[in-house]
Amino acid sequence: MIKIIIIYSIIELSILIICLLLIFFMFLQTLVKGNLQFFLEKLTFILSLILIILIIISNNIKRIWQI
């Protein structure tokens, strides 16, 4: 039970950190041009996919925890 709580806490913290990184990288995209902007677009896309996966895992853990 404690392992589930620790894993859930780590996932929730990761979600928060990724959200903050996404906001930061999207802000940087408005300031730069060229290849760096293309790199930041790819990076935000990958971080968005990771965020979606972590949210799905988090919801599954919540369901398991409620049972």
C-alpha cells in the first residue's frame, strides 16, 4: 500500500514538473527563431505525449487504490 502511495506521489510530481517545463518551452518558442524553434516544438510535443501517458497511469493507480 505504501509503495502505491509513493509511486502515485512521484507520478503526480512528474506531471507538475512536465507542465511547468511545457509552459517554459512554449514561452521560449515565442522568443527564438530557426532551428532552435523547431527543436523546441519537437521537445514540447514529446513532453506532451509523456504528460498524457503519466496522466493515464495516474488515473489507473487511483482506480486501483479505490478498490
